[in-house]
Amino acid sequence: MEAVSHGRPRDAEIQEDVQNYYGKVLKTNADLKTNACVTPAKPVPKYIREALQNVHEEVTSRYYGCGLVIPERLENCWILDLGSGSGRDCYALSQLVGEKGRVTGIDMTKSQVEVAQNHLDYHMEKFGFQVPNVTFLHGCLEKLAEAGIQNESYDIAISNCVINLVPDKQQVLQEVYKVLKHGGELYFSDVYASLELPEDIKTHKVLWGECLGGALYWKDLDVLAQKIGFSPPRLVTANIITIQNKELERFIGDCRFVSATFRLFKLPKTEAAKRCQVVYNGGIPGHEKELIFDANFTFKEGEAIEVDEETAAVLKNSRFVQDFLFRPVGEMLPGSKGCSTVESKDVITDPFKLAEESDKMKPKHASDAAGGCCGKKKSG
């Protein structure tokens, strides 16, 4: 638990430390020193649970993540997994995009990439695919082009508790923005801090490896995302991280941490959308009757909901456009079951607030929860 003794480590030193931690120190997710990497997330839908159950045991045991980063409507999509580690999410997504889809995993820890690659034939045979739809690359998230990833080539990018391990978060988000198609999204879980982290936390090697030392102050995500060109971050889920390690707990002091999932969309630079009513048509696999889009919007089949300009723009310019009917505010939609609206004052953007509200509603023994925030890879 030794901290770096002289100032903040250089980016290269951090990368070396992270690779060492996830390539040599951690043999399985049982070796983690805090529960930051096993923080329960929301219940896992049945179809995703079944996809995860098809993943090889060694791949799963070498996986470290802080949430479930499998969004909706994936058939035929091209997906990039940033910090794919042992490949668990890639192999789950492989089944959901189908043979015509494509999943690419990139990770900077070579031993993790090798674990993923070694199980490619096993999974393709198990899924019944004639041609592999998964590729694993060894490379850095800050340099996607160098790894051979083309601009505007992916529908979705995912990341499961990895961006916090990269010193230059703005560079990663810029790279992701470039490789996403217009209308594409970054759907990712990560660890966030309740305040700007002091230097002694930022330079603590174990806290970096355990996903806490590199955590972004949660309000900075919005600033970075919009500076790059993404739409405002949409909060999906959040869970408070408790550090059940007395020495680390004392070291951290008043700072609190949360694992949270956000979605960021890359929208075309067109005329701004207007507030409108939308009706979910239903039918997205696994979400036929209800689509929980984020913490603020749940769309039920056939029910009209009034949405703000940002939400209207996201739905109209993304892969979800075919799943909704759009009408001006005040106009009754055919076949709709009444209309409801979410007032701007009710919108939750603070992951700590959402996590506290979620905790109040949780049963004492939640089952079928998606695990962790770091238990997977790691990359940068």
C-alpha cells in the first residue's frame, strides 16, 4: 500500500503500475483489496444473464468491472470495448450483436489480451458462428488510431471501470468521439469522486490500481464531455463504494466514491430538436414492454411521454429512432395511453444523489446483480 513518494507519477509510470497490477498482482477478482471492484449494480436482465453464463470460466475469473455495460438494441451493431481485459463483456456482446455485428476489444495489458484471445475459438464454436465476430487488440485508449481503429466506424463504445485508470481522460474521450459514428454512443461505467482528489490520493499506487486514485470529480465529466462535442452525460445507475479496508479508509478521509454508468451520445450538428411527445413502440429484445433509458426516463410501450430538447435529439438521431413515434407537444398520439412528463427540476444528474436514493429502495439481499467496478482487465 505504498504511495508514490515524489509527486504525481508520470503517465508512463502510471501505465506501467496499472499493467503490473492487473497483469501480475491480481490473478483473479478475489485478490482485490477494496470492494470498489465488486460494487453491485442493477439487476441483470435474463437475456444478458444467459449471455454471460456462456462465457468461459477463466475469462470470467480474470474480469474486473464496476457495472453492467451492455446497452439496448445491439443487433448488427459494431461495438468497441475500451479496456476489454480478459474479454468477458466482448464475448457476451458477441452473442447479442449476432454474426453480422462486430465487437472489438482493446487493452494495454498484454497478458489480459492473451487470456481473451486464447478463448476465441471456444466461444465462436459455442455460439455457432462460422466466422469470428470478435477481435482483440493490444493498445492504449489514448491512441486508438495507432491500434488500427478507424474514425466513425463504431455504433457504440463501452468501458467498464477503465477510464479512471488513464491519466489523460480528455484524450480518451476525444479518441472515442472520433471513432464513433454520428448518432453513436459511449455507454460506460466508472468510478467518480465527490471532490477534486488531493495529490496524496492521486499518487497512491494501490488506490490507482483499485480504481480510486484516478477517479474523476463527477462534475468534471459534464465539462469534458461537452467540450469534446458529446451531448450532456445521461446518468443511468449509481452505487456508493464502501472501502472495507481500514488503512485505505483512513487514508481517503472525507472523500467519497461512487460507481456510476453514464451514456454520452455523439449527435450530428443539425438544427436543435424541440420538446416533443414520444411513444415507445416496444419490441426491443429484453425490453419489449419497458425501456429504462436512464435514471430519469423510463419508456413504457404505448405510453406517451413529453421529453426535453436533449432527449428528443438523442432519440431522433441514434439507433433508437425506429423504436419511437414523435409528435408535437399537445397533440394526442394514436394508440397512446395518456401522457406524462419529467420536469427539469426532477432530473437527477448527481450520481451520489441517485446512489443514495437507490440504496433506500434496495432489498436487503439483492440477487442477480451485475458485479463490480474494476474486476476485469485493465487498460488505458
